[in-house]
Amino acid sequence: MADLTSNFLGIHSPNPFWLASAPPTDKEYNVRRAFEAGWGGVVWKTLGSEGPPVVNVNGPRYGAIYGADRRLLGLNNIELITDRDLYTNLEEIKRVKADYPDRAMIVSIMVPCEEEAWKAILPLVEDTGADGIELNFGCPHGMSERGMGAAVGQVPEYIEMVTRWCKQYYSKPVIVKLTPNITDITKPAAAAKRGGADAVSLINTINSITSVNLDTMSPEPSIGGKGSHGGYCGPAVKPIAMSMVSEIARHDETHGLPISGIGGVTTWRDAAEFMALGAGNVQVCTAAMTYGFKIVQEMISGLSQYLDEKEISLDDLVGRAVPNVTDWQYLNLNYVAKAKINQDACIKCGRCYAACEDTSHQAISMSADRVFEVIDAECVACNLCVNVCPVEDCITMVELADGEVDARTGLTVSDDYANWTTHPNNPGRVEAAE
């Protein structure tokens, strides 16, 4: 099996799969079970400063979005940072790290945006022997109303300031966890880099309300007839997370900044996609909460097999797809494709026809005996039919080669194809640029 040993920021772990800061990493018992199951590292659930205790709700903390088969697609939570005593957490972190020296131990921290608060807690964390810290600038609920979490993560100047304090008072790697509840993710990432951050991690949860009980008229989860916005995570947020990771990986100001990828990682393939887009490792939460800690074993074996098949190393994978992420204006408009239906695989459900006929380009015909065929003269290769077809690989997109004629436009696919935006046979494209 391929070697999955990870060296993220000089922090060694047997694999790149870490548990994210969340309920699964809230105490020693859970973390020991995680390490025994095979996780390469953990980010301990966020610690707060001494002072008034954090009090969580004594009722439902999660709301969910399900697929048709009741597969969990998204999870909303209204839980706060740890409500356990600071010194109890510190002692447990110290014991676990001593017993598992080969695993990564990162401590998540969230304290008021005051230098003295950070100066006070950082030596306590360093004394545990943990490998690094993660600054929680992402939590969108509960703590943000107190001027912490996302309230800091949405202000680049605060990110830079607090990161500088941490680099001043702490000697090990500092990871800044970013909120996705912002317009341009590169701005806070660049601020973290200016402040001296060793890496960023993203995404934290997305501000959300997942459902409303239409009998009680209360958002779920409901606490005594009232509900609140919370943080959304799980497979549904993966596309948003990957886009933000890729933006940081390719942006001039943040290029080269190490990234820990978070957001809906459920399989080895998810992890590989994050890493291909620039993440040096991944953090997982919802998948572990859904399936248990042993899911990491499938991730390990799957990623190892993939690397073996491709004959590449873990380091080779990181960032491999970044050069192929571009802005829309740079896409190749000479590329032309058409949908093709495999009649042997078709189950004649008609979903492709209904979708194309009602909502797209009327490019699929249906015969009296329900044979569906693509009308090349109308097909714009949008691939909606591919996405709605319930049979994998029944409909595929086939690229036209240079010299072939596009039945829709009457144009020959060539280097000049992109210069045409109208054509007598296709109003909507123009004459060739002079």
C-alpha cells in the first residue's frame, strides 16, 4: 500500500486524515477511540478562556437534511465550544499526546479578541505538548454574538492582529480556521498570512436554518418552541468548501499558504479531491458522527489504492488540479461536445427527455416506443441529461474533433470556432471576428 505518512507543517501523522474540532474530539475517551480506529490526528474541540462557563442547550442540538434514501446530506448544529472545564481539557490533551506521540494533536482555541486573553491561554496549551493550535475564527452561532468566532473571521484586520499575538506568544504552528460566511475567502486568508499564520483550515460551518416545524412554527432544532441559526456541515457543503480551498491555492497573495481542507469529506475520493485542489491534509467531522470512527479505515485503504494505481505519492497529489482551475473567461470556447445515449443501458425512464424538453434545449427526441435519441442540431452539450439520468454512464459527453462539423451551428470545429458568436444558421452567434 502507498505510504500515507503526512508531514503537514512539520507535524507528522501516519495519514492525512484528522478529526476536525467538534463533538467527536471533545474529550479523552473519544480521542483515544479515534486514534485506536486509525485517525492520523485530531483537532481538540475548541477551548475557551477561564471565566463564566459556557452553557450549551439541554435539548436537541442538530438539524438535518436528508436525501431520498434518508442518507444524511447536511447537518446543522447549534452547539457551542466545549462546556467542560479548561484545566480538565488541558490535562486530558497532555495525557493523550503522551500516549500517542505519533499522532497529530492540534488544540482549537477561541477567546475574546483581547491580547491578554490570548497571552494567558497560549502557555497553558503549549505545556500540554500538543503539536499546534487552530484559531477558531469560524463558528457562526452563539460565540459570534459574543464578539468571537465568525465575528472575528469576517474582519481581516482582526484576523491579522490575533494571529500576530499567537505567533508572539506561542512557539509551535498556528493554523487559522476561516469562516465561509464571507464574500471573498482570499481576504481573510491573506490577512492570516500577513499575521504569520503557518496554515489556514477551511471551511468552518455555514450559517443556516435547515427546516421549520410547520405545526409549532419553530426552526429545528427547537428548544422550548424557539430555534436559532446554526452551523451547516456535511456532504452538502463540499462543493462550497472545495471552491474556497482552490481560490486560496491559486490566488497570488495566498499561493503557497498550507491548507487543511474541511467540508463534507466522507470518502477517500473526497479527500483526494480536496488535496488535488491544494489541501495538504483533510479534517473530518460529519462522516465520523454519521458512521463512527472506523470509517477512516476505508479512507486509508481507498486513498492508498488510488495512489498506487496512479503511481504517485501523497505529496504529488497535493495541488495537482490547481493549474486547471481558471476563471470562466479563460475557458476554451473551441471545445465542442455532444451528448450520446447508450441504448443498451437505457431503462427508458424518460427523465433525460423531460428535463431537456421542459427546461433546456429540446435536444432529445422520444419515439412512440420510448426510444430516446439526442438531436445533435439542438444539443449545446450542457450535460443536464447526464446529471438527471439514474443509470451511471448511460449518457456521456463526446468531444467533437477538429474538422468535424457542429450540427447545431454548421461550423467546423477548429481554432477559429470561438470567434463566431452569430451565424446565419444560428441566430445568437456573431460573424467571425475580423
